Amino acid sequence: MGFSKDFVWGAATSAYQIEGGVEEDGKGAHIWEVFAKEPGRIFEGHTGDIACDHYHRFREDVAIMKEMGLSAYRFSIDWARVLPEGSGRVNEKGIAFYNALIDELLENGIEPYVTLYHWELPYELYKRGGWMNPQIVEWFGAYAKLVAERFSDRVKHFFTLNEPQCFVGLGFLEGVHAPGLQSPLRDTFEMAHNALKAHGRAVQMLRQYGRQPLLIGYAPTGSMCYPETECPQDIEAARQMVFALQEDDRRWTWNVTWWSDPVLLGRYPEEGLKRYEPYLPKITDEDMKLISEPIDIYGQNIYNGRCVRMGGDGRPEEVRRYEGFPKTAANWPVTPQCLYWGPKFLYERYKKPIYITENGLSCHDVVSLDGKVHDPNRIDFLNRYLKELKRAAGEIDLRGYFQWSLMDNFEWNLGYSERFGLIYVDYPTQKRIWKDSAYWYRDMIRTNGEII
């Protein structure tokens, strides 16, 4: 068993990380553009003002996707590019850009997968309270309606929110992402509840205004766990740990269940309702009905995981990584098993077709003397991870895989210091250079994973 014949092989990006053109054609500002101008916030003062200049070079980039053999491309719409104030006035030039991109993809046989929110919160809405303001449920709904009206005649696949764990946790708890706040816990639970309601409202609007039957999903993240051995006790320990809450309340956002149980099971986890009770907003039955609007597909961003075993006391325990454990350039552990056990545990619990909406690594990539970019560590990483995913594909309803990322880009607070792409971007010249891994991924797609 392996990948199904119609398995979707793609790559992913997000608007602010690649587009540039931040002040062109009537685009409004979003929180990342404002945050990036603050001294000391981003590595060496980098900004996404130009990024990969995709706003002007998207046709060249789509040609690369076609040559690579991608069957799908996951990208985000910059909310502030199409609605400069976040609501109300529509920026037709912004709409025209995404229409041109979608048309270009389809002309080249590439299926567009649109993410509504990959952290580009319009600054005008942030000034009105942003995720703290319950009105954001309707603001996001109106944005989703616009997207459905303008793009859903050609786009079938939509993801609402990307990684709420990050945009709430890193943006408002740790303060390392935009807008750079360390908010009270109570505020972050309010934001999380509003974000989940906004997701539900977007699902309703996409359904209501979609111009064809749509496949709608959601793309959270979360650390996966894998068992030390395949004995039943260790497997159960890993399963329990995947769906456990963080021990440290100041890191509460880093879990699967608080974000996915409400969407897919219609309820917050009981353990969390008890533990977080002092911080919770009022949660009504109507809220839960909205949050759990039925979705069709489930996306999960998976980069690494933790090894777990059942302890002698009958409780799961994390297995300490050995000295010199392999890691990526971003210091993330290399744990291929997470791409088998993660989707498997998620499918068991949520019973929805799964897409891996992001997976990849940062490497210390350089242009060699021969003018090429040799990245054997990325090829090795992808080979190991996709071998595990292939195993999962034989056991669960796994629909697709999106490599992060199509090309090197602006890596949030780390600026351009990390390179996650299959395509090398030389930022001073904007030249695109195929890395060895891009050719490898092309061959892997051509054989539908038979080479791994």
C-alpha cells in the first residue's frame, strides 16, 4: 500500500512571507507590517516589504510549480490587500491580483488551495480590538463572503485559519510574533474563542456564497508524539500525550485538543474547562454550534514530534533525546515518525480526511561554486518523513501533502535567516535557483512516492 492515485502533491506559502508590494495598488497595512518596523523585533531589522516579490513575479513562480509537477498550491490571501480597512471598502486591484494568480495556476494544471487567514490581520481591525473584539466574528465572515463571491467559481478548496496556536500563542502570550504582546491569560482565551467562532462563521459564509460545492477545512498545528516502541502501552502513552494540555499555563496554546475538539467534536476538552475555568469567557451552546459548523477536510501542520513511553506509574512520559540528536538549521528535532503517528492519531479521533498542510525544514543553504544549491540534508529529511507518511497513507484517509515551502521566504521574526524553500531565492537579485531537493521532489511526485 502507498499513496492513492489521486494523492495531492503540493507546496505551500503565505502572503506576507512572499508577496512584497506592501504599499502598492491600494493595499492596507496589517499587523506584521507595523510590527516589522519596530526596532529589535525582527532579525537584523528585516521586513517583508519586498520578500520574494511574488506580487510581480507570480507567473515565473507558477511556471516553476508546473515544472516541479505540483498538483496543488496552498497560498493565503492577504485580508488587507482585498479589504484595506478589514471590512467595508473592497480593493479591486487586490482582488485582480488573486484572480490573476488563480487563473495562472489553473492554466498550468495546478489546483489552488486558499488559506483565508495566515496571520495578516488588518491593522485597522487590530486598532478596534482585533481578536479581542467579538465583532471580529462578523468581520471575518464578511471577508469570507467576499472571497467566496470573487474566487470560488474556480477555487474549490479553502482552509479558514492557519495555526491559531501560533497567532495567539506567539503573538499575544510570548510576544515574539506580531503584534508582540504578552497579554493576560484571560485575554488570550477570549481571543481563542473569538477565533474559533470566526472560523465557524467563515465556514457558513463559504457554504452560503460558494459558487460551486466547496471542500472546506482548517489548518492548526501542534507537537505530535510517537511511541518509543510499538507495544500497546507505549502507543497508548503517545496517543494520550498528543491530546494532553500543556503543564505551563503561560504556554497553554500549544496543544491539539483546545483548538480541534470544538471544531470537530463540538466541545472543549473537559480537562481544559476545569483547569482554565478562571480565565474563560462565557461559552454558550450557540457558540459551540457555530464553532462546530461541519467541515469536509482537516489540515494539520506537522514538523516534529516527541518520543513517548508509558511510565512505570501508568502515566505517559517523554523519552529524553540522546546527545547529538539530529536537528535542522532552525534547531528543530528530526523526528520522521511524527508523520506516521500524528496523522494516525488525528484520524482516529476526528475521522476527517487529512491533509498535511505544512511540513519541511530550514537548512544552511548556499549557492556553491558550481552555481547550484546542494541540500542533501533536505532530501534525506523528506525521504525519511515521506516514508512514514506513505505508511500512514495505507491505513487512513490521507488526501495530500504540502511541502513548506515552495521557496525561501520571510520567516516571521527570524527574517531571512532561515531557508525553508525547495527553491533558493537570492534576495538582492530575486533570482530563483532550484535546489537539489526541488529536483528530488519533482521525481518523487512523478512516481507518486514509489522512489521512497
